[in-house]
Amino acid sequence: MYNRCLKDEHMTKAIRDRAIKKANQSACRYKVSAIGLDKKGNMLGCAMNIQRFSRGGGSRHAEMNLMAQYGTNIKTIIICRTNRAGDVCAIDPCQTCKAKADELGIKIISIQKEGN
């Protein structure tokens, strides 16, 4: 289940701002964050991508970090990517994360640029 909708029932300004702030904290080249929500829309946790190697390339994806920590308690994951300037960039989950989310029955929503 994948939805690229910015105007989702779970999307609030507070969640969007928190996702952007968390993504900006990542030390990775591609700054990504994920927020996990339960079936009532309550936030369970927030994660960012983490470098797996000391030299460039490769990170553990933010949504995988959330799924590993909260598992089937999560019903929705909101993902966000920012650039070095802190602006929101387009993002889609990779095939591995999407497949794992589908297996667990989790819907993934991407935060998109304002105006798109």
C-alpha cells in the first residue's frame, strides 16, 4: 500500500514539521525521516536514515528502522526527504521497504513539496 498524498487524514502541519526537522538531523547524503502512526493516528515514533558504513554510500532506511522497532503496531508511515538547504524533496519508498510494509499491512505516505 503506497500513497503519495500530501492531503491525507493523518497529515497535519505538526507532523510535517516534525518529519522535516528529523530528516535534517540525518548525517546521510540523502536526509530521510519516517514517522510511524498507529491505527488511531497516534504517533508511535520517529526515525531517520542511519549510515551503515564509515565511508560514503549505504544507509539503513528510516522506514525500516521504524518497522524493526514497532512492527505490526504501525499502520501508517509518513516519509520525508530534505536536501542540504532543508527543503522538502520528492521521495518514494524503495522496493524492499515497500514490500516489507505491504507484508506488515502498513500504508506509506510521502510528504511532498508544497504546491505539488
